[in-house]
Amino acid sequence: MNYICVCYAHFRSLQGGGINPCLSRMFCLIVTVCCVDVSFSTVVKRQVTPEELLTPGGPFIKKTFTIVGDAVGWGFVVRGSKPCHIQAVDPGGPAAAVGMKVCQFVVSVNGLNVLCHDYRTVSNLILTGPRTIVMEVMEEGYQKQNCNMSN
């Protein structure tokens, strides 16, 4: 198994009298490490074209997520090209909280169609944009034939 580990770090104020009145307000660094199992090979079995995703009456369903990033990001990994797909989702992160899942194809980020971009461009768009992002994704409807969930 391969893991991507993300370290969440933040300061927490400790209030109280304590032993020394000069130290009545101290700060403690809280560090949480979250490891997500991901394979370096793709989770998508068959590359899907943008045309397939947009075919009316096709097997793909569009979903829209509004994700508010936290101190370390949005909690997902984008990979692939034309279209990109969700490679990993941190189960405790903001993306998982709104329902994002592995194997969804990225259609747009903040209203900009990204079906014909690679993951580097899409990632850069997310990282340089606002803390709250709106993403449209497509996922296969009833049968996950294009997704290898064992990875």
C-alpha cells in the first residue's frame, strides 16, 4: 500500500491560572497526521473522454460541491488529464464532508470548464483561487465500470 500523509498543524490557546500567573495564557502547537491510502497507479480503469461525460442521456451524473478549505487544503488529490479525476479523498477532510469521492471526473472549478486540462493546471487553479471552491464533477450512475476501487 502507498500512503500520502498530510500533517495538520494549528495553535490552540490554553487558558487557565496554572502554576505561574505569568503563564496564564499559553499556546500549544497541535499536530495531527492523517494518512490516506493511495496507489501511484490510477484509480480509473479506462480513460473517459470529455465528449463521453457530456453526452446527453449517458451514464454519467453531474454533482456540484462547495468546499471550504481548511488550514492545509481541501482534502483531495486530482490526477489525470482531459478530463482529470479525483485520485484520493482524505476521509476527515473538507471534500469528504461534502460527499466528494474517488473516481469522480472534474468538470469545472469555480465556473471554469476544465475538461480539457491536465491535473497540474487544475491543481494550480484550485491552489491560487479562493478558500471556498465550487467544483462540478461527473460520476458514473449505476455501475462503477470505469473505477478500480481496489487501488
